[in-house]
Amino acid sequence: MVTKGTAHNGLRACKAVGRCSNALQWLTPSPGKGRCRLPTMQTMPAPIDPLLFATLAQAAAAASLTAFGLRRDRHPGWWWWLAAMWLTTAGAALAALAPPAWSEVLAPPLLLQWPLVTLMGLRQFNARQRWPGTWWLDATLLGTASVAALLAAWLLPQPATWALVVCGLAVHLYAAAVMFNGPSGGDAAPVNFLGATVALLAFAPGIAALSASLNAAGPLAPAAAEAAHTARVLAATLGAIVLAFVALTLLFERTERQLRESRRRLRLLANLDALTQVPNRRRFAELASHALRADPPGSAVLLLFDIDHFKQINDRLGHPAGDRALCMVAGSVLEHLRTNDAAGRHGGDEFVLLLRRTTTEHAVGVAGRIVTELQKRTQSTPLPPLSLSFGLVQLRAGEDIDAALRRADQALYEAKRQGRSRAVTASGDEGRPVFSESKRLGLLAA
């Protein structure tokens, strides 16, 4: 019986004999001459071993992914991708440098694992997405295929080539099918590209073995085994390089999305009052200016109001009670605000409203509804009944927000002078304001 080692030794012996016969032809005397032909000084460079080149490429890709992850926040799944890269590098190194007795047994399981280990990392990276199958199914298939490849390479004779090809085909096609039906959104394109790569590389060892069997001049089984082994290493190398590219793409896109979300939150925090969650003074000015440019001139009403006797609430009940009062006022305002209107905290206990495309009569009705809502909310709290004083102005054509605020502030002081818990409308110029008769709102101020 011809064993696997005997066949390989025979193939190597044939190659050695061929090299010796070529050397003897150079040393054989030429016809009619008494000296031997010596080779010229021009010699061909030795070709680079493809398995060694694959090992170096694998190590470079794995080192790049390792360095990238160590310098940044490591997302879930990164360790699995790193494991797939370095295990594949170890398999390529065994195939290139270890003796055949070791490389033919240990290299196939190491080269087989990368699609499934990569898939397990993708499941953790996109844990919120729905993936076909489960992580435990991936782990079970990985363990079964690795043990089958190890036993086939160790126990079976040379036809184990096709057993290894079948194991690799099953692993690759399963992983590719899951990747194609995996995440949606921004991560879909890189994962689908990786799945297509896995599916194409699944057939490389089988095609190489079949081609070698058809073209072999010597024993068929050793030629097919060697071709499949080389193709398996090169395919794993190409797959690992694509994995590194896809992993970096996914990590960069995830980091970019997080940065965009952080910027959005920072902008939101910069535009909102932290306590009341209404736009701050600067943001209100931006919203109001934009609204005035978009609306017909003189169609908006500005309301400036504050809480009556707010200092007494802070002095008697403490600043936490004052904060609760401010939050209840903001909630009452937002409850009765239209989508296109703008509200803001002007400072301290003062708030400002811009009601678009309306009149002062309608704005006084809005102020009354805000006060009614506020006093309903205070009934279930230890706070005393709250009252508000309003100053209203109809914006003029060409008037900016600052000028309107100054006129509204005059109307607010007039409401305070007339007894608080009132709404007063101001017309005329800032230097000569004309105040309307005040309208009492809700309960009288204490």
C-alpha cells in the first residue's frame, strides 16, 4: 500500500532527480570538444515562495488591524475579527514553514475558521440587527468542521483532499449566506461585499485540486493535495485581507456615526436651556429672525412674561421649588404652542414667545390658556398658585427682535405696575409707548 508519506517522498524524489539530470546535462562534454559546458554567469533569481508571501501579507494585515484597535475604542466584535486574522496567519505560517507532517494536519483547521469567526464578530458588532441563525449555531458548525478537517488530514489517506474541500465549502457558503441576509442600513454594503468574497473563495481549493488532477503528469493524489493546499492558503490570505478592509470600514463608519450623534447632541444642548428644555435666548433669537424673514411683515406678535413674586418663592421655599416653578411654566407654554411658533427662556424667570401670523387679541387668548394650564399643574404640588404677567407687541414691518423685545419689556413693566397677573399690549414708538387696557389672567397675584 502506498501511504501519504511515501507518495510525497516519491514526488519530491522525482523533482530531485529532474534537477540532477539537468545539472548533468550542463557538465556533459559537448560533441567534438574535450571540455565540459559550464553555465554562464547570468542566473535566474529564485522565485518567491507563494506560501511565505501569503504568510507575510497575512501578518501585515493582522498587525494593521491590531494597531488600529489598540489606539481607539474597541467596538464589540473587534476581538473576534482579530482572532480570525491571527489564526489564519498561524495557519499560513504552518503551511509555509513547518514540516509536511505538521502543516498538513494543523494548517487546514486554522485556515478553515476565518469565515465563521468573522461572522461571530459581525453578530456582536451589529447585535441589534436580526441575523439568520444564532451565535451558538456558528460555534457548533465551527467546532464540527475544525474537528472533521483535523481528523481527515490526520487519519485518512491522500483522498482526504476532497474531505477538506467539502468542509471548507460548507463553512464558507454558510457564512456567506448569513452575511447576505444580515444587517441593513449603512453596514449592509461592506458586509455583503465580504459575503461575496467568502462565497467566491469557497470554490478555490476544489477548483485547484480538480485542475491539478486533470493536468498532473505524475501521481494524481499528491498533485491534487498540493494544489488544494496552496489554494487554501492563498484564498484564506485574500479573505483575511478583505476582512481587514471591511472591519476598518465598519469601525470607521460606526465611529463617524457616533461623532455625528455627539455633535447633534452638543448642538441640542447648546441651543436648549438645561433646566426648562426650551430654547435659550440665543437660539430663540435665531428662530425668531428666521421666522420674521419667512413671514409677511408685521404678522407676528411677541410676548414677554415672567412669574410674579418669583423671588419670594426662592426665599420661602428654596431654589429647588423655584426650579420646579420654572419647569411648570415651560411645560405649560409648550402645551399650548403651535408647531411654527417659537418659545425661549429670556433669562431668570422671564420667558418669551413669538406667535406667527396672528394678532394681539389672539395672543392674549394664548396667554390666558397658558396661565390656566399653569394653575392646574400647581394644584398637585406644594407650590403656591402661580401667576404670570405679560407684555405684548405686534411687530412692525422691518422691526427686528431686539427692538420688539424692548417695547414688550415696557408693556411687561406696565402690567406689573397695574397689579400683576395681567396682559398689557404696547403700541406706538419705544420713546412714546401707548398701552392698552390690561386684561387680568387667572388668579390675582399674592
